[in-house]
Amino acid sequence: MEFGLFVQGYVGKRAETDPLAEHKALMEETEYVIEADRSGFKYAWASEHHFLEEYSHLSANDVYLGYLAHATERIHLGSGIFNPLAQVNHPVKVAEKVAMLDHLTGNRFEFGSGRGAGSHEILGFLPGITDMNHTKEIWEETIAEFPKMWLQDEYEGFQGKHWQLPPRKILPKPFGKSHPAMWYAAGSPPSYAMAARKGLGVLGFSIQKVSDMEWVLEQYKTAIVDAEPVGDFVNDNVMVTTTAICAPTHAEAIDIAVRGGLHYLPSLVFRYHDTFPRPEGFPVWPETLPEYNAEFVELLIEEELLICGDPDEVLRQCKRWEQAGADQLSFGLPVGVPKSETLQTIRLIGEHVIPKIDTDPVHRTSRFRAGAGS
């Protein structure tokens, strides 16, 4: 199992007391990715969100990833996501950005796409539309066109329901062989099987414990055997996300979690991501989850909903995801925890956890791309 980091420009309540909170959040998360690169993490994912106050101020992730391409050396940088709905980002411009980032990173770019997870965000771009299911039709129409834009000398053009383009040369082309690995952001279990049938990797942003995800991962692995890939190769890959806190001792890790305001992030998730299955009894915004105490943090760890503890404990918790079938475990770190303690988590995981689980020096997606066409 490989390891990643997920950043999204999470500001939270800090802006209530600090006028520079937004800037600090973006700059801190840049430091986290650079430290993850040094610490042996293989992937960093940057979100694209719009209008989501406090939850995610990282809207121009192509600009952000372009900076990180120069600031990092080995880590793969991924769009988590680029939204290819024509009304949000024209597909041709998405294809151009992906190819450009492929050059700037030296084949370290990962193309994650999706439809957006919330009506507040996406329907802002679709005046007159009230049903998020409408976006599925647009995404389905578009996703298979990207490999054609990258690999055809002159793209044959497209006449679809939602966008059109006459034949044109789409430039630049990706760097070297084939094209970057393609992923789909999945927030519900049926999306995993759909992605598998298309040969896409899954960016699993759903908030569930390990045992509840095992059958979903198995379903994906069964379906991808018979994939008819929309791209040049099958990206047999499932990334799952969780929160991680690692400290020298268990007591220190619990203390960081209690002080970190961890209750607020999931409250914002369900404020905006109204396509995610809402757990029974979960409060409706503006009501939020109550602040976590030490007993509740221990319960989250026991229920496998939070990775938290000393390095040995975190290692055991990460291995549970590996046993469940995850190909990549990506940590959403900036959830109100101070920068010094977040950097500590990254370094401790890099020193004590990653070397004991991920022993392959080559990125999984690099192997798939190298085998394209064989």
C-alpha cells in the first residue's frame, strides 16, 4: 500500500480571529506537501472546490499544482479533482492543463476527475438545473474524450449534447509515453464499480470505517478484471482517505486530537457534500457535531474511523487498510491541528510507518503507464 496526502485549503473557524487565516492555510498546506515529499509519501492530492467557505478555499488547484511541481522532487501530484463539466471547466482546457502538468512534473502528475459532490458548489455553474444527477450525464459524455485529445495527432473533434468542438490539435501533448493515470472521485459505493468498469482508479473520499469499506473495495477489484478502459491503460487503484495524527506517545496524540477541533470538518463535509450518504442522527447544518473529548477520540480509534496514536499504533492502524484492500492511504491532515504538530505527523509516518508497508520504490501508476499498449 502506498501513502498520500490530501490538501484542500481548509480554513475552518480561524478566520474569525485571524484576518490572514486563508493565506496561512494555503501556505501551510504547501509546506505539508513539500515535507511529505521529503518523508517518502508517494502522492499529494489537491482539491478543486468553489464557494465552500471555511471547508475548502483551494479553487485554482492547477496553479497550486504548478507551483508544487517545482517545489517537489519525487512525489506524484494529483488533481483531487479537476472538474471536467463543460460549464465549470471546458474539457479541452482540462486536457491542456493535464498535459502541461505532466511536462512540469516530469510524469509525476495524476489526473483525478469527478462531478463535484455538492449542489451548493456545482449547481452554481448550472443555472436552472436543480438535480445533481444531471452532472452524471455531462461527465459520462466527456471522460472518454481526454485520451483522444492527448493521443490523436489532431483530435477528431466532438459533437455532444453539452459541448462541441471541431477537429483541432490539442497542445501540448503529454510528456513521453501514453498519458497520466486517470482517477474518479467516488463518494458512494456504486461509483467504485462504475469507475472499475471504465478502468479508472478511485479517489475514495467517503467517510467510513475500514470494515464498512471492505466489501466496496472487493467489489471494485472484482469489476476491474473485466474493465473496458476509457484510457490507454487500466489504473487498478483505490485510494482511501482518513485523518491521521501521530505523536511520540499515545497520550500526546490524543491530546492533539482533542485540541484539534476535529468535530468541525465532518460537520462542514455534510454541510456542502449533500450527495454523500448522511449517517443516521448526524446533525444538520448549522448544528455541528459536539467537540471531541478524549473518550470520544479513543472510540473513533477503536471504530477505525481515525488513525491516531504513537508510531507503532499508527502502523497497526494503517495495516488494517492494507488488509482491507486499499492500494493507497491518503491523509487529510489540516483539520485545525497546529502546523508544528501536523509536520510532526508527516515526519513520524515517513520515518516509522511508510518504510514498513510501502517497500516498492516505484509508484504504482508509473508501472501501469509504462505498460500501456503492451
